[in-house]
Amino acid sequence: MEPARSVPPATSALRDAGVTTAALAVVRRALVEGIPVTREGFAEEASFALGASSEDALREVDAAAQRLGISSLS
């Protein structure tokens, strides 16, 4: 019998897609529209993309960054 996973693969993939969407939206705004990248702006995008509170969304972003070998964002 396989051990139970803490997060189903589909949920994990959707979460990662939300984090990617938020990151690319922030980068696009910075490059195309000249809007500065701020923690608050990123939190807002992540919150929208993940359907979570800003605090929870930033936790998800931080977890994804750490899985990719990027230092904590907080």
C-alpha cells in the first residue's frame, strides 16, 4: 500500500500554476507598464490567482520558491 500524500497531485499542480500566474503577472506589469514590484502588489496578485488571503497566498509562494531552491521571500 502506498503512503498517503499530504497534497493530491492535482491540487499541487493547480497551486503551482497559481503561483506561476501571479509571478508572471507581476513581472509583466513591471516590464510592460513600468509598475514597480512590491510585496503588496505581489501579495494581491497571488491572492487573486490562488483564491486565498494575501497572507496564505504569500506562504504558498514562499513554499514554491523554496522548492525551487530560492531563499525564503519573507
